[in-house]
Amino acid sequence: MEEAAVGLARVHFWTAYFSDALLVLDEYLNANKSKGPALYWKGKIFYQQALDAYRASGQIDAAAKELFQKARGAYEAACAAKSDDFDAWMQL
């Protein structure tokens, strides 16, 4: 089940439909306990949104900072859910 949710979220991510990707992941996470991948991809989406916000404003404004913090929180949760997830650890 998690693989399907993550797969759909990844499709939305790669086509830059970030809000749709987050919606898919949030729906999954509200109904299920993640083994890590859904949380990792949530962090990846927040991180990309933070980069986009930074590039748009030319500085780390409040919006970008909030998104970077959300990304960090999601990566930390992914590491807690699956402590051997190398990719999530490398994002911290």
C-alpha cells in the first residue's frame, strides 16, 4: 500500500504537482503508519518547494525557512520510522 502511495506521489513530484503529491502522502499517512518512504518523499517535496521559494525571492525568507523546517521534520520522521534508510539520513 505504501509503495503505491509513494509511486503516485513521485509521479506528481516529477511533474511538479507538489500539492497533489503531498495530498496523496498525507492521505496515506493519516490512515497508515509509514515505514519511512512516504515520510522521505514528503521531505523531498518540502525541500524542493523550499528551494523554489528561495530562488523566487532570492533569499531565505519566512516562507522558504518554514518549508526547509518542514523538510527537516519529515526527514527526521523518516529516519525514526526506518533507522537504516541511508537516503533519509543523508538529507539531514
